[in-house]
Amino acid sequence: MSEAINIGSVDSIEEGEAMVVTSEENGTKEDIAVFHAEDGNFYAINDECTHETASLADGWIEGVEVECPVHAAKFCLKSGTALCLPATVAARTHKIEVKDGELLLYPDTPAV
């Protein structure tokens, strides 16, 4: 399990929005997108669409899904599962938790 990174307060991401934690900030080789989903929870998955280079943080959030802004592939924010073509490979998830109003990201630790 990786060390937690404090990425800011829960108020830093409005519901229905996302932010990117760059690879330099998170210590991995991939940028990670952190989403404040419509269910009120926070989810973290690799930012790059598994179909083609595009930022999922720039996509559209509906419920607990994100739609890629390039070719409309959809991913489950909870599991990273690719939900429709053209994506067939899941996005990698990362553990995120809320503690004392702060968002703690655990890069390279899968979400449960």
C-alpha cells in the first residue's frame, strides 16, 4: 500500500467535476483523475482513456460513470470497468478517502 497524499479539501472539487493529480505529484508514471461523482462520493482512476489518448477528467460525469470526451467510451468510476466501446480495457483505480474534510489519495493502491 502506498503512502497517502493530501490533495486538498473536499470543497476543492465541486460535485460533477474532476481534478488531475499529475504523475509528478502522485509519484507514479500516470496522471490520476479524482472525480466528485453525483452520488457525493470521490473516486480516482488513471486519467488517460484506455482506448486513445484523452483526459478522462475532461469527460462528462453522469452518476458514477465518466464518458471520454474523444470517442464517448464510458468507464465506471467505482471499478474502472470499460462500459462500452470503443474502450475494452478497464481504467486503473486508486484508493481515495475523506478524512477530516481532506482528500487522501493512495496512488497504486486499488480502490476496494
